Amino acid sequence: MSTRKKALWISIVVAAGVVAVILVFALRQGQEKSLKVGAILPMTGSAASYGKWMHKGISLAVEDINREGGINGRKLLVIFEDSASDNKVAVNAASKLIFVDRIRIIETTLTGVTKSVSPITERNKVILFTSATFPGLTDNCAYVFRNATNMANEVGRMAEACKNELNIRRIALLYINNPVGVWFKNYFAQTFKDAGREVTAVESFDQGATDFRTQLNKIKATNPGALYIQGYKEIGLAMKQARELGMQCQFLGATDFELPDVVEVAGEAANGAIYTKAAFDPRSSTETVKSFVSRYREKFGEEPEIYGATMYDATHIIALAVSRAGDDPDKLREFILSIRDYPGVSGTTTFLPNGDVSKPVMLKKIEGGTCVPYKQ
């Protein structure tokens, strides 16, 4: 290569290097001017459906916020991490967000993940927003908030419905053998018995189970008026096998009855099942919900559900808190706790002194593979 050509190539390489440095500097400057929030979601693993819906809800909220000028002139930037539905993976993700990305606010879900991550966020005064439903997750935590109705609200609503709307006096329980399932079994059984009604049988199953016939035959022998099932995607197969065994009792459940895997696997066996869910109604006539549903459909080509709606609201609440209280964790905490009757798409939200929320719970029913509001 001639000296002239070599000099030309050196000039090109140097120029490219300068441009790269400028771009990196500009990118860093842009990120420094943005508000960075972390999101640890189950994008893979057993709870991946939830994570994908929540990712969509957060992404839509980010678009809204940035289109309207950001947060006090700063663009909102969300750094997503996959918990893989695994507590240890989530802890590593939280450490990365806090110590590498310098994140001061994190959104997450799942009970185990929230319990595993919260000690790290508490020690470092990082605001943690969760949509996990296990009761007590915010107790004794200064910086943990929940923007979702907890399981006690749902179980209490179902116990009330059994008495006042469904007239169910004898019930059997089938629950997943994990901390959430054990809590559900104990809480509902006691609540139901306190109302002067009978729990005829209590059976459990392991996560990922595919054969429930042994438990169901024991339950069938007690002839309950209803079977209350608590679990995840296993619920659909449990309902299907119950009907195959000739059980005609009413199926009852909570939010997870609405999982696509549950409705699809159960098929006709799910028809008539009644369950509780946070009061998100995509058919609502309110302008806020109508706008959210319309834009969600347009962007993702599907109907929104409670999980995406909850995280959409959480992201907007975070933006509102930072716009009013700044980045100081104690001022943010104080402002969030002061929120009353926030008009979110997932229901009106009021924060309680322990960081939990008061949100309405509704009854829904599965009819012909479709989930609709329950009407007596």
C-alpha cells in the first residue's frame, strides 16, 4: 500500500473513532438527562405470559409519558431485565440495575421475586413497585409499594359471594403447594367456616402437576357444592379432569382463571366457572380506559388484560411521583402514600399507610371460552 493510501486509511479510521466517541458521549448525555427506571419481569419461565403482558403495559405508558414531554423535561427510559420466573435470577437482575445502571426505581411482579428482591431495594432506598398478590409483601418495608389488589381482597370477595350471591354452603379446596397456595387454603377455609359454612375437603398439588385425579376423587366423595381451585396454568387441566370424573360442582377461583392457558386447556369444562379479579373492565365507557384499550389494540393487535393495565398504571404513578417529589426516595415515598383515588385504567387506586392499595374486586364468569363480568 502506498504512503498516500495508508495516510488516507489512517484518516478514515481516526475519523470513525472520533464519530464513535461523539455518539457514545451523546448517548450517555441523553441517558443522564433521562429518568431511568428498571423492570424485572418474567419474560421466560413458568410465568412468562404475565411478563409479556406487563412489558406491553409499561411500554405503552412510556410512549404516553414521553409523547407528552416526559417527566419535568426528562425522557423516561425503562431498562428491562428477565427474572426468568426465578428468584435468584431476579436478585442478580436487581443488583445489576442498582449498582451498574444506578437505577433508583424498579417495577416487578411475582411473590417469590418480590420477597427476594425487596431486602436489596430496602437497604439501598430503591423504590420497588410490585403487582404480586401475596398479602403482607409491603409490610415492614419503607420503599415497597403494590399497585394491585392483594389475594386477601380476592379471597374475601369470593367468601362474600358464596354467602350473598352464589348461596354455596359446602365447598372443597384444591390448591398449589407453595407459600401462596398454603396461605390461600388457610385464609379461605377459616373465613368460610367463620361464616357457618362447611369445607368438605382440602387437597393440594405440586406446581407443574398434570394429573389431579387422585385428589379429585377424594373431593368428589365429599359431594361439595363448589370446588375452589387456586393455582396457575394447572387450573385448566384440573377443571377438565374433574368434569371427566363426573363432577358437576361449581368451579370457583381467582385472577389466574383468566389465563389463556387455563381457558384453552379446560375447554368446555371451564364454562360457568366464576372467579374474582381486580375491577378492570376493557368495555368501560370512561375515556381513560377507552383510550388505553384503543391504543393497546392498535399497537399489539390484541385485547388488554389486568396485568398490562396494572403495570401501565404503575408506570404513570411513578412518573407522577417523580414529577411532584423529585428523585429523593423519602420524598417519593411520602408522595406515593398520599395518593388517593388515582383514576387508573386498572381501577381507582388509593395507597394505604403500609404501601398496599385499596382497589375494587369484581366477579367474572367464563362463558363459551370468553371471560365476562358475572351477572346474577
